[in-house]
Amino acid sequence: PSLIARMTQQCEKFGVERASDVINEVHLDGDIKVLKSAKAEHQSKTVIIATGAFARPIGCKGEQEYKGRGISYCATCDGAFFRNKTVAVVGGGDVALEDALYLAAGCEKVYLIHRRQELRGTKVLQEQVANEPKITFLPDTVVKEICGEQMVDHLVIANTGTGEEKELPVSGIFIAVGMNPQTDAVASVLDLDHGYVRAGEDGVTEQPGLFVAGDVR
């Protein structure tokens, strides 16, 4: 069985009841927490929020249309599909630099696109990127549009200073501009840190009875 199936079996072994529901209203500040859906109301003294975090989009034209057709938010997941091809990585932090280096090991060429002049990643990663001949750094650059026929075949990029636009032929684009934690449900009862819930390894939050687990922390 899959990991999820095994985890579900383990929970059920200890008496957990499973309910598949869509929660659209929460009240988490009282002794009894209330989660409401269109068809039911769930009550508990304890709630664990494990809603995760999802890759932040860049919001350019074509991003929605080409998801899964040349757009990826995970280089280690999808890099093998672009072996010996030319790709672009968007971002300037550690993840973007790590992605560019990872892709350079198998791709023909990697463009690293960043909207600012200087990268934000650690000095060590910046040096590795600078010394990798397959990586071309494009500073002060943004992606205006992702284009192609059935699959991505080029980008329209623009210089942030001059506004000059040009086409950049690529077979894929890897977006690494951060994550969006899914914390809307707890924003009214917890003090968030850049959208994330402050908590230690034990998942304990400032609100009694409310815990967090996973990437939302």
C-alpha cells in the first residue's frame, strides 16, 4: 500500500474517525474549536492545521495554460524530462540557485532569470553558479509571457530598467520564487510570520488547543 494508505491505517488503528469534507468556516479561539462545512459541523478541543504551502506563481501570461506542459515548480521532480534541453529558472534565492545547479548537470543550457541585479542566495551558491559554464545569469529581467504550441518553446522576457522585450527559446521553465503557506484559516487567531505559523518542533502555537504540522509551520 502507499504511504498515505499506511498512515491512514495507522490512524484508524488508534480509533481515528475519517471524514472527507470541505471546511468553509472555522472558529478556533475558544476552548471548543468549530469547523463548519456546507453539510456538517465538526467540534473538537484540539485542531492540527496541516494545510501546507504551495509554490508561488509569477503571475505572467501563459502560466496557467502551460502548467504541466513545460512549467515546473520542482526541479528535482521534473528535471529529468528536460535532459539535454535548454531551460530557464526564475528566482534569486537559495532554491533557485540550487535548482539551476541541479539542472545544469543534465541540461544543455540553463538561464537563471532574476528581477534584480544581485542574487539573494548564499555566497557559496552564487560562486558555484558563476563557475558553472552551462548557467547564464539574466539579471534585471522578468518573464512577461510563457509561449508555445503544445508545449513551452519560448519566453518573452523584459529588462526591468529599459523595458526592452525579447524572446528566449527554452523547452521548460522552473519557477522558484518562494512558497505561499495556506494559513487563511488561522490568520485571525494567530500572529503569522511572513504568512507562516510560529511554532516549535512540537507544533504548539500561541493558541491553546491549536497545533500545526508540516510546511505551514
